[in-house]
Amino acid sequence: MQSFIFWVVVWAAGGVLLAFPNSASLLTQQLHVARVTDFYLILGLMFFSVITFLNSTSTKRTEKRVEELVRKIAIKKK
């Protein structure tokens, strides 16, 4: 349920930014970004970088748990 709420918020924020590009232009002026489209691109790259990092961390944690489980099963069978 938490992931659903997260994605609804992300998509809603994206929709608001696309519907009202003038609100994003205030941010782009303060951040010295030339165009609103560049700002959206930067936000997208940052977002997907974070998602990739979280996915990688989760995968490593799962691999570690599977490895520990396989070791326990191998020791019991021996």
C-alpha cells in the first residue's frame, strides 16, 4: 500500500508540474537552469538514480538472506 501511495504522489506531482509550468519556472530561475524542460530532465535523472540505488540495496539484502538460508540448509543436510 505504501508503494502505491508513493507512486500516486509522484505521478500527481509530475502532473501538477506539467499542468502549471510557470510554477516550475520560479524554481528554474532560482537554480539558474536555462529551460523548464532541462529542469524536468534533471529531476527525472535524480529520481531514477535514487530508485536504482534503492533497488540495488534491496537486491543485495535479498541475495544475502538467500545465501544465509542456503548455507543453513547445506549444513543441516551434511
